[in-house]
Amino acid sequence: MLYDYSDRLLKFVVNAQTNTLPTPDNLRRWGLKRNVACGLCGRNEVTLSHVLGGCDWVRGTENKHSREDRYTWRHNNIIYLLSRTIKEQMNVVQKFPEKKATDPLIKFVRAGAGVSKSSVTKLRGILGLARDWECDFDLPEFRSPLSKYLFPPEVCATPLKMDGYVMSRKHRICVGIELTVPMEHNIAKWHQSKLLKYENELRIEAERNNWTFHSCVIEVGARGWIPPSLVSSLNKLGLPSVKSLSNDLSLLAMKSSYLIWLNRFNREFCPWRLSVQRSSPLRSTSGVAIGVSSFKTRADGPSSSKQVTTGGAKSESKQVDAASHNGLNGTHVAWPEKRVLVEGKWLRDGKRSDNHVPESGQARTANVESYESLHKMVQGFIQDIDEKKQIHVDPTAAAVSDVDLSTLREEADKLMAKMLSILSEPLLPENL
């Protein structure tokens, strides 16, 4: 998460969580200034909660302007991100075939036959129950200037307006979505208040009209805190990547509150739609980092970064090697290192010198195995020469010149002596 914070935003978040921002009440408490008033409403010695969510001038005066007031702007930033996620999931759900009624009878399998497992992705949550979903939200991006947002009257004719709804006319399912962005100590109070408000009125009326109504009441703290009820509500709705979405909602709330704090003396606040931009390439929503080499590449031989490249390819190969050592989330990964025997020393693959030598048991075991395999190969070659075995070739190929067997035997003896000399060095105590 720290990759997504600028230095100034991180400073604001830490001070906001510990209540050490220079608010009027803190300035009086620290003895720096007295009778410091709110820059908007003029009240003396107000708290951080007043600045971020309870200023009377914002709620009574700025709220009546044609543009969004700053608290509504923060709320709409979050609900807009949530609405986009819901619409994307609706498009995914509509591509799946309609779910058929399951057969209540038991399906038997012949003796010895395996049970076929379906590899089709299963939809979960309320959005997986239908395919004809439609939605609407109380946002200016969802309508023309002359139209007005209303809760669907076929579900419930009421003046109450939830922030948005998702409905299926075929299956007569409606999900009402209500978002609140209060200070953290008021989250439980607002959750219970709005849950009872919409459950008692909308659910009863919807059931009378033969509709199944679900209320999705969620809260995001003004300083970015995500309550457990939000995660459970998003899972119940059937949205993907709930953890990543929760982090985005939290970051968006903190950025919006930071801008409200910066404009605490500005009455001409101009709203715009704020979005979340990831600053770390390794924290992409897909969860896959580009250019990370596989485990097999690192274990079986030198990676592509060891190859000779030119220009940009060389720097690119170094990035690939660094990513392979750091893993997806920047954490160190203990890849198994391939070591080779060079001049009697065990070196990391691609290195010319290395002070690290494997344990004596590892060196001895690897050496004996290499010795035995090479010994068998050379002895077999010498035996073939002694027995004067002929090499079978294609008769249509070019003729093979006569081979001097004594010269081959002499060269084989030299090769065997050289191999034994090289392989015997790591077995000496001073080389271990």
C-alpha cells in the first residue's frame, strides 16, 4: 500500500490517524494559537471530525449550490468506482449461459468410471443468479441534466433514494446499494441506522410486490478504514477481487479527505471526479508481474540475463533477472543456485570467482558421481578402440578415411589422466 502514497499523502494519513494535524483544537491544546476558527463556518476550536465531515457551512450552504459539495464529492468518488466495478461484473455475468434448474435425483456412475469434473468458472453471489441485470446510480455520469434518479417504482414506490440499485426483471431480484463515508467512530451507528431504515420500508413493500429485495449497506471511513461489513457485503454481491477493491476504496477515501483538508479555508471548492492510479507496477490488479522468469529457468540453467545482448535488450535482461530474484511482491525469493566446477572451485553459474564453497559432503558426492560417469564413458571409449569396433555409416555417404587406432588410444589415455587430475583436486582437504 505504501507504493500508492505520495510523501504528502502519507504524512496526512499518519497525522490524521493519530489526531496530530494542526486543527484548531490541537493548536489551542499545544499552546500555539487560541480562538482559531473553522475556515468555512467560523466556529472556534473545531476538531478534525468537524473539518472532514461535520462542517455546518458545507451541509447548510455549499450543499445548496448547483455543484457537488465537498462531502458529497468524496462520497460520489467512491460510489462511482463501485458502480464501474459492478457494471464490469454485470458484463462478465451476461456472457455466461443461463443457469438451469438442478436435477434433484442422484446421478450414479458406473463401477470403475471416473467422475467428470466441470472446468467452467462458477459465478458466485447475487449477481450469479441472473443474466438480465440492469443498474442505475445517483450520479451525474449516469443521466442527462434534465433526468432525475428514482428508485424503481415496480419494486417499491417510495420517496427514499438509495445510492444505487441492481435489478433483474426476469427473476424479480433487486439489490439496493447505500454508501456512507463517516468518521470511523460513527460507522457502527450509521450502519445500523440505515440498515433498519431500508429494511423496514423497502423490503416489506418489495415482498408485497413479489420481489426479492437485498439491501447492501456499506461504509468506508473518511480516513480510509474498511469495516468487515463492507467486505462481507461485496462478497455477498458477487464482486471479484474484493481485497483489491477494498484497498482502492480506502485509498480513494484518503485522497478525497486529503483534498478536503487542503481546502479547509477555501469556499470556492471545485469538484471533479477523482480516480485511483497505482504507482507501483508490481501491484497491478491482474496480479502478474511482467518479465518474471519461471522457477524452471532458474533451477535448470542460466537465465536469459546471462546471455550476451546489446543495447536495450541487455538492460531488459537485467530487469528480468532482478524481478526473478525479488518475486511478485518485491519479497526475496530463495531460488536454487546452479553451481559449476571451475579450476577446482565450486562457483555460481555465470561467476568467475566465488568464495562460497558447498559443504564437504556436497562437494564429495557431486565429485564422485561426476568421476564415475566420466570414468565409465572414457573406459567404454577405450574398450571400443581395443576391440576395433567398426563405425556403421550410410553406404551412400562419403568414405571414411582410415583411423590410426594407436593415436586414438594415446589421446584417450591423456584425456583420462587429465580428467582424473581435475576431479581429484576438490577432494583434497585444502580445497574443501
